[in-house]
Amino acid sequence: MKFRQRLTTLKNDLNLLMQQKGQSLVEFVLLLAVISMLSYSFVAVMNSNLGSYWEHCVNIVVNDGDTTKPKLTID
């Protein structure tokens, strides 16, 4: 009698586990998609503004704050 109860309990646990595997996969895919979108948008924003920021900083250091000197251009 105890064996049948354990077997029934194991079957119920297995069914519950099998139902949750699909949900876990969907959650993983959605989480991966959100992280990828955030990462891509962060990199896109940084790449568009980072070059001009560093060029401005280099000009400040090279020209020592003197506005009459020509600006350094990076090609």
C-alpha cells in the first residue's frame, strides 16, 4: 500500500515538474531577450556619444584650454 502511494506521489511530482519546464524555458527566453535589448541599446547610445566626448576631452588637454589654437580632428 505504501508503495502505491509513493508511486502516485512520484507521478504527480513528475507531472508538476514537466509542466514547469516549459514555463522555465519561456521565462529564460524572455529574460534573455530583455537583457539583450538593454545591452544593445546601451552600447548603441554609448557608441554614438563616446567618440565626440573623447575628442572633446583630447582637445581640452592638447590645447590647454586655449581657444585660439586649432582643434585636433580624429579621422
